[in-house]
Amino acid sequence: MEHTTNQYPLLEIDLKKLRNNIEQVVNRCSKVGIEVAGVIKGFNGIPQVSEQFKLGGCRYIASSRLEQIEDAKNYGIEGPFMLIRIPMPTEIPRLVSLAEYSLQSEISVIDALNEECIRQNKKHSIILMADMGDLREGFWDKDEMAKAALHIEKDLENVHLLGIGTNLGCYGSIKPTPEKMNELIEVAEKIEDTIGRQLEVISGGATSSFTMVHDGTMPKRINHLRIGEGIILAYDLQKDWGYDMSYLNMDAFTLKAQIIEVKDKPTYPVGEIFIDAFGNVCEYEDRGIRRRALLGLGKLDACDLTKLLPRTENIEILGGSSDHTIIDVEDNTDNLQVGDILEFDICYTTMLFLTNSKNVNTQCI
Ligand SMILES: *Cc1c(COP(=O)(O)O)cnc(C)c1O
């Protein structure tokens, strides 16, 4: 049994490994004229981690949550900060005081933003979002978008139209391609014709758009990306896209959980099968008696336990409940015991929950 005073579950974050990822991505982008907004929402904006994004050369620190931007500011991280979820109208006063940049898609909100900027005697720059088919935020009607742009340009003193942007691959699962980017550039040019000047920024998307930087196919006028996952875990481009991302560390985050029970048990529940802890009707495979371990970690901490990636060979996550994870360890030869610590790689979903759980101890190394 490992004797230690560590509190588990423990999420260990290797800042050097993360810093390498940031610098690699920022350098590759900067070679093709792209500035990076480092997106900190995936790890709930833990300030020590967010700081690496600034030190590693991200031009902007970005989050969907003002609370995370506030934490970063209080920690002493120099912005500029960018809010990347279009704001709730009731957030506008805090948006103006906390961030210099935001993504926007509603003219009534932008008008209110201008009023608030006047009240606080501040300037704020915005990126107008164009919906290019993924069907989340942004103008669908591009004439309406050009009219909005003209209104911002002519009538709003304290709001500056920095550029336009889009988001892909989130709701509608639309793949970012050079064709999509060229459509976005056409929208930008239409707006430039309308307002009579060049836009400073055309923001081509998130991690999934970094694929075009990797491939060398990004159209020239795209000069801004908002990148989170591709820096933090670097998992999706390798696993979902089949890219060789060997220049990035996929193991900057390590989840450590402790074994609280090890026993040989049947694999098929005994009695009348009804519903599980969450009211789901489940199926179970009868594999006879097998050795199983329980971890002191549950759905409350990690949401989807089956998405955890064990670093230990020959173990299988069977599932769990709010506070337990059940693992098949029959085929493992390490003679696992109560008190042993198992290590896992994490994915985006589990990272979101783990970094937001007050029951998970987070430690930067
Ligand atoms: C979350 C988000 C991003 C970053 O996405 P990743 O896939 O983590 O790179 C970029 N833009 C917007 C609008 C987002 O909401």
C-alpha cells in the first residue's frame, strides 16, 4: 500500500508539458500570420494554468465564463481578455469592466454594450459572429450582419468592430475546411465593402480549425484562432482526426484515484434487475466471477467514467455511480490492492467536470 498524505482524487497538471503545447501551437500559427486566443474554459480557468497561456505567447486569454476571466485578473494575469460566449444581457456591466474583447451576434446587446462603455468610460472591441452552418451562435442572414456592422462602425462611439469570426464543429458537427474559411472571408469582404475599410481580424474557429494550419491549407486572410483543447489535451486531433500530433504532450493532465475495494464478484447482478442509481435501464454481460476494484471517484467528479483512459494495462472501466467507479482488474497482473493509486489520462468532458469538482484536489507540478 502506498503511504502518502495526498488527497485523492488528485488531478495533477504538468505546467512544463502544457507550456510546450502552447508554444508549439502558437509558433505554428504565428508562422502563417495567425494570432491565438488561448481558451481556458476546458480546465475551468485555474489561474496557475491560465498564466501559462500568457507566458507561452497567446495574444489573448479567452473564456466563455466571466468568472474565469475575473479569477485570472485577480491572480495578476495580464490580459487582454476575450469573452467567447456571446454575453447574457445582464453580464454587460461585468463584461465591460473585466474584458477588452468579446464575440457578439445581437445588435440590441451591442447597443447596450456601447451604453455601458460610455457609463464606465471604456472602449471595447468586438468580433461579430457569422453562422457558417454549424447552427450555434452568429448571424445567419449576412445582409443583416453587414447592416449591423455598418451601425457599429457609424453610430457606436465606444464599441470598435475588430472583425468577424465563426465557430464550427460544435453543435452541427460541421468540419472546418478551406472552403468554409473562404466563405467566411467572402462575408468579411462584403462587410469591408459596406463599412469602407479593412477588418483587422478574421477569426476562423477553434482547435478543429487548427487542422488547416497543421496541413498548410489555411487561407491567408484568416489571422485569428481561439484554441483550447488542441493545446490543453491535444487529444482530439490525434484520436478523432488521425493527425500525428507527436510534437504535443497528450499527458499534461494526470488523474490519480485510489482503490477502496478489491474482490472477486459475479459480473451479472444477482436478483431482480430493475433500474440503476440514475433511473437507467442497463444491460449486463455475464462473464462469470471476476476480480473487480472500486475507486473513490464517481460521476460527480468526472461525469462519464467510461471516458477515462487508464494508464494501467489490462483494466477495464465498467461504470459506476455518483461516488464510485467500478473496474474489472481480472486480467491485470499487478496484484492491485486497496490503497493503490491508479492513473488516468482524461478527455475534454472529464476535464470539464474534474476541474470543477470541489472534491478533486488539483495540483500543478
Ligand atoms: C470553446 C470555444 C472555443 C475553443 O474550443 P476548443 O475546441 O477547445 O479549441 C473557441 N471558440 C468558441 C466560441 C468556443 O465556445
